[in-house]
Amino acid sequence: MAIAKSAWGIDIGQRALKALKLCEIEGQVQVEAFEVIEYPQILSQPEVDRAGLLVEALRQFLDKNVVSGSILAASVPGQSSFTRFVKLPPVEPKRVPGIVRFEAEQQIPFPIEEVVWRWQTFHDPDSPDVEVGIFAMKRLDVNDMLGHLSVAGLSVDIVQMAQLALYNFLCGDQQLADGGATMLADVGTDKTELVVADGARIWTRTIQIGGSNFTDSLVRAFKLSFDKAENLKRTAASSKYARQIFQAMRPVFADLVQEIQRSIGYYTSLHREARFKRVVGMGNGFRLPGLQKFLEQNLNIPVARVDSYSRLVLSPSMSGPKFAEQVLSFGVAYGLALQGLDRAVVGTNLLPKEVARKRQWDRKRPWFAAAATSILLAVACWAFRSFADRTDPRTSGDLAQARSVITRLEALRNEERRLKGEGDKEIEEIHGDMKLYGYRNFWPSVLTMVSGSIQHQAVATDNPRLADYAEDRATEAQLERKVDLRSGRKLSDEDRKALEEQLNAVRERIADFRKTPRSARKVIVQEGLESVYHADVLTAAAAVKNREGRATRGTRPPTASPKPRRGKAAGPRTSTKRGFLVELGARTPLPLARANRLIREMISQSRQLAEQQSAFSIADCWIRDIYAVGTKVGAGSADRRAAAGAGRRRVEGIVGVDAGHYGRAGRAVGGGRSGPARPDPLLPDEDMSRDQRFVVCWVVVVEDDGVSLVRNPLESPDRPGR
């Protein structure tokens, strides 16, 4: 009889815990068990004990099922993950890992030591190019999920992103369309996962629209509690108020379709040859009556809801009707279990290496204990024999020979000490050369602090909308060229209609962005970033502040109060500190008062981010200048007019910005009356003359060189080094 190989796929959702056990017998995959445990409350709701509810659900799962002897695979949410695909140059296979690590350090927007990342190659038989998929998650999120599983008594073998598990389900269950791209839409409780499978190409996106949004629309429309609205949504098809219910949920339907259309448009703009042939619907959100028909009518693409699996068979002990009721919710668990059975297309494992090593050590510990016992017995036998030989007068000749060996050994040790003294100079030179590369991790951390303070959710909240707007403008231009009849491009009526619908959708989003007045957008546009090194940066900063205070006669905004680094008491400086004066030049369309508040919030966030770094600390930070973009030179002081006459300087960031009114990093040098209108380089049809330009200065103290010095190779491993 063949030995069965089994695996559990555990999907930790926001509304329920879903688990599926698959078993492979003689090449056939069958369902051995399944479990769906709903939480009393949705985990994403405020003031919910997320950890307690999750651990309780896991314990209920263990009480009902046996997991020993099976591979355990668990998922992590898609919105906390990172995916990138990179085409490799034609190089030798042994150089691929080094190139992939370099690309990962460039592409992943976090320090590489703060993430768990893996990679896998993808090759299309019809193309000579080889792509590498880089998949990463923040180590904190992975450890948080593993902590919940450990408290409940579960030790998983595989950790995978939910989106990649859905892709493995698409391929493993043969849900892909022939001759084109397939999109899977998994509508969950508070989000929708989109996965595009196009040959050997993968593309993913998470939409923040799910079943809870439909429930919230009913709460607002009918003034119900969340639980009553949820029950009304589930029974909408049989309710006598079905028409009113669907009318209340219609805006959410429209938002979901718009986001899916936007994703399709963006993907086709990246891959012009792509054609979508099928949309596969998954998740409990797809139980809503009319959702499948609504998507099909608005997307003009066939939409199929998964009501059964084509590559699974049920165990004789399984209940078919009960399993069929939960088919829509097992997409992620299905893909995880396939990976546990080594039948998945994407086989990356985000389980941290240190956790995997610890579990491997725990499994080998009994064998090490047995080996240690054997060694102790051998040493005891050797000691007894040595004692017996020493008491035997016949071994005196052997003792003399041993003393001769010891004498030669002492001579060799003396020679080693002499060589070690001669090699100290060379070791110091090596250490000096290594320090030349000590700052390769310093500046990425500083830049992460600056950009993170701008992009924080409490600061420039409209920056993502501005980026989406710029992307939509580029997409609009591409679509207009495709639709233009004068271009000579021949299009079928069907393709022209699809392009025009995409163009209209893009124009609607552009018009929606422009509805927000310019002066109400919380946007920060970086125009320059400069730094100057000082051997005594604290003294240099004090001199700069004193000099600026005399030049402005008290009109400068108040200086942000210095905040001591965590764990260090504030007090008088007793030694010099080397570091940099870093200046950021930027602008914002907000009025002066709101701009001041926004900049101070950015400074506060930069301090919090700096506290998480070990390479540097922030000794001081202040607003150096703030003024209107349309201000002209003429009413300022003589030194400002002289600085303005220095001509145009290059300001890093946006091409075309007039840097004539800037000193270092965009420092303002004018004051006076307003000038003519100035077009915004990002929004040419808008006037930025009323925007506020500002300069923020940070005093960055270097705390660590980032250099790990090599040990003297002449030193004995069993003795401490120099």
C-alpha cells in the first residue's frame, strides 16, 4: 500500500480561520479534512483583541483536528507583502544569486535586514528572457503571525504570501484561460486580492474593498448595527426589500468595478500584448447575488465563480454538501496545501532562517545527546588508559618523547607571537581600508528617515493621490494615441470600444483628483537635498543658527526643541560629535498656517524614525526658511539679494524648477511682492505661485561606522583577540 503524504493549508483571515487538509495517494490529490471557524468579531474592527480571538480559533482547530505527521503551511496577508519581477541579463548561473541580492537591496523599500525575502526564477518557453520574482515581507509581521501560532501550539513548516498561494491554486486546479491572461479576484472581508496569471508572468495587487464595505453601506443607509446589517446582506436575495438593499450597495459595486478596471488598464499599459480572457471569482464576498453579473457587464470579460474544484476528489468520509458550501473560501488554503505537497508552481518559503535552524536543531537534539554520551565514555576510557600508562615503568621512554614534542611546540608558539607582532601593522591597514566602505549603509538609512517622514500617513496624505494622478496622465496620453484615428493604427470596433472605456475611466479619475482645491491638498514635493560634513557638527549647527538668527532679526519660525536619543540622558556636551548638516528643500500647496503645522508633523515623524536607527541620531532639527513661491527678490536684505544674484543652481529632484531663489538645498533668499503666475512642473495647467517653499535642516550625528573589523588570522581561535 502506498504511503500517503498530507499537508494542511491554514488561511488566517479577518473574519474566519480556514484550513484544508490535502493528501496525495498514488499521484491523486484528495481532500481529507477541512475546517472553517468564524471569529465572534472581525479582526480589523477597532478595540478588538485580535491576538486573543486568533489564538482561541487556533486552539479550537487543534481540538477538532490532528496535525501531527502533516506539513503545515500558513499564509500572511497580501497588503503587508512586497513583490517585484526583474529581468536578468545573460550571465553565468553562479552569478545569479549575487545579482538577485543586489536587485533586492535596490528594490525593497526597507533595510534588507528588516525583511524576510526569497526569490525564484520564471522562464517562458517562448521567450529567451529569464525573470526573477523577488518576494519579501517585514520580519516583524512574520514573527507576529508565528507568535500567535506558537502560543496556540502550532509550528508551521511553510510561510507563504496569500497572493502567491492564490496563484498556486489557479495553476494547480487548472483555472487558467487558454491563449490569454486570467485574473483571479478573491473578495474577502476587508480587501480584495487581485492575481493576474499571464503565461509565466505574475502580477498582484490588493484593493481595500471587501465584504465589510457592503455591510457599512447598509449600516449608513438603514441606520442598523453592524451585525444586523451583515445578516441583512447575507439574506438579501430572499428579502422582500431586495431592491432597496441592492440600491444601497450599488456605490460599492461601482467602486469595486472601477478598481478592477484600473488594474486591468494599468497591466495592459505595461504589457501591450496582453489580452484578458477570463476573470475567476473567489472569496465569500462573491456570494453576493448579482456581483458576478455586474462585473461581467461592466468589464466585458467572462466572469466565472468557482463552485467546485476540477483537480480534487473527496475522501469517502467527507461530506460533499458541506464542503461545497465553503468552496469559495478555500482558495488560499488550497494553494498552501499544494505547496506543502510539493505540487506548487511558486515554492518560496518566507519562514525565517533562524526559526528553521532552531526547529532543525530541536529535531536533532536527541541524536546530539546520544553522541555526547558516547564521547564522554570514550574520554573516560582514554583517561583510564593514560593513568595506567603513566603508572607503568615501561612507558618512561614514551614520556621523554612526549616532553620533546612539548618543547618543540613551545618553540612554535614563540615563533607565532613574533609573526603576530609583525602582522599588526598590516591588520591596521586592512581595517583602515575597510572603513572607506563603512558608510555604504549610512546614507540609505538617512534617506529612508527623510522620505519616511514625508510619506507618513499623518503627513503628506495626498502624495499617493498625486502619484496616481501622474500615472493616470501618462496612461491617458497612451490611450489617446491608441484611439487617435489619424495615427494610422487599425483597430477593430471591439478593441476601440474597450480602449475608449478605459480612457473614460482614466479621465474620470483625473477629474476626481482635480475636484480637490490645490490649497487643500496635503502634498509635499521634494525639490532638493544637500548635506555638509563637519568634524564637530554640534558646534557647526550652533554657529549656523546664531548667524541665521542675526540675519532675520527674530522673524524666523521657532526652532524645534532638541530631543535626546532614546536611552541617553540630556546634558552638556563634553566631547565633539562628527556628522552632517542635512537640508531638505521642498514645497507644499497649503497656506502658510497649515503648511507650518504639516512641516512640524514631518519633523516629529523624522525624529521617531531616527530613534529606530543605530547608525545615526538627530541632535537638532528646525525650519530654516518658509516663503511663497511667487515671492520676488527686492525687499530682502543685501546679503539675500547678493545670494539671489548668484544665478540658477541645480536642485535635485524635479527638472525645471527655478533654483535662482535658493541657497543650499533650496534655501529662500527673497521676500517682497508677488511675481507672475508659475506653472507647476507636475501639473502644468495649475499655478504654484501661492505655494509655500520651505527648507528643513537636520543635525545628523554619526553613531556607528558600520564596519565589522576582521580578526587577526594569526591569533589562536581559543584565545581572545587584540
